[in-house]
Amino acid sequence: MSLVAVGSARAAPGATTLVLALAATWPSSRAVLVWEADADGGVLAARYNLGDQPGLATIAATVRQGRLSREQLWQHTQQLPGGTPVVVGGESADQSHVVLNDVGAKLADWLRQHPGLDVIADVGRVSPSSAATQIAEVADVTLVVARPVLEELRCAVYRLHALAAGGATVGWVLAGDGPYGAAEVRESFGLPVFAEIPNDGRAATALVHGGSSRALRRSLLMRSARGLADELAGRLGPQAPDATSATPHRSDDLQDTPTAVAEVT
């Protein structure tokens, strides 16, 4: 019964990777769904050999007709390797922009109120012109991923402050190496830093191409993601039970399988 939005302000600091890593390490006692809500179009269907449908286009049609129910939600999902359900994004930026402009906010509000479910939404770039920014504005928590270098921090801080001014709970996730640490970023920009995610090329490769579950569990990348997932779940509070529908099967943490679950973007 919560919505976490993850995006970036510029470049490609790894927001999609973070979404998938969070889903993979989300507490196993909580049901989780990935929503690919990037206005530039989806990548997960092609990346993991899924179909373009069901997904954002089909769930949007149901929302427009006012027929979306708890039971019907799962008809619009597919499964990532390991079993995490996902609503894949649109085939193109044109399609995604139209759909998100039309029903994005309504769907976000519906998902936030869905009992017994946490939703992690990949909202892409949270620019003023993005149709996905409205999702970041209503999320319970919005994370903006940036590398700790001035050109990215300076660009992202304006979006963070704009979202915060609208009432959103926002914060940074610092990805990779740079001259600025969490304490300095927090002090300089007056916004919380939820996590620092290290560069971990070996783990990222294992996530893309498959690797040892033991190695993944021990990796800096997945350990950092697990810490952030636990913190977010704690902030969101207890997950209300939903007796009317069950989520598709999800194996524990996606790390029980050597199949690829993420890719550095």
C-alpha cells in the first residue's frame, strides 16, 4: 500500500538498475511490483525477452474504462527473472507519453491504495516536461539518483526542491564515485541522502549475464540495495494484508537464481 518512485535528472546514473536491485532485495515478507513508468519508453520487455503486452498499454485501457480491480491487476503484469511481477512500459516515447499523460496520475493513486502491495516505479527523468513527473509528485517516497559530481548534483537539486515544494518526500541516492560524500551533499543542498550505491562492475555484470547467488549476496551493490530496501520498507510502515488477491510467485530476493535481473543503464 505504497509507492516508491525512482528517477534521475540527467544522464544515466543507474536509476533502472536501482529499481531492479531494490525489487530483488525487497523484504520477502512484503509483496512488491515493479512499474516501468518512464515517459521515454520501456526497456525491460526487450531486455528480458518479454512481450510488449500485457503492460502499460493494457492496464491504461482498463483504467480508462474504470474497470481495474485488485484481481485484474495481475492480468497486466509479466514476470522478471526470479518472479517479481512487472508492468512493462510503452514500446516508444510517443506511446508512453500519451498513456502517462492520460492515466499516469490516476493509476499511481490507485496503486498507492492497493492493500498488501509495495510498488517501485521507474519514472525515468523527472524533468518538468515529463509525463512521469506527476507520478513522482504523488509517490510516498521519491528518490533521485545522481552521481556525486557537481554537474549532476546541481541539475538534480532543482528537481528535488520542486518536488519537495509540492509536498513529496524526496531524497538523493548517490551512485558511484565522485568528490562529494553524503554528508557534504546533505549539508550543501539541504536534502536527505537515502543511500550511497558504489560502483560494482563485477556484480552488475553478474546481474546482467547471470552469476553465483552467493557472490551476488556478498556484492557491495546488492548489500547497499538491501540496506536501502530495508530503510524504505521501514519508512513505509507495516504492509496491510490483502485477502482478495495474491501476487504472482516471487523467489526469495531473486538471488536464488543465476538469471540476469538488472543491467547498468
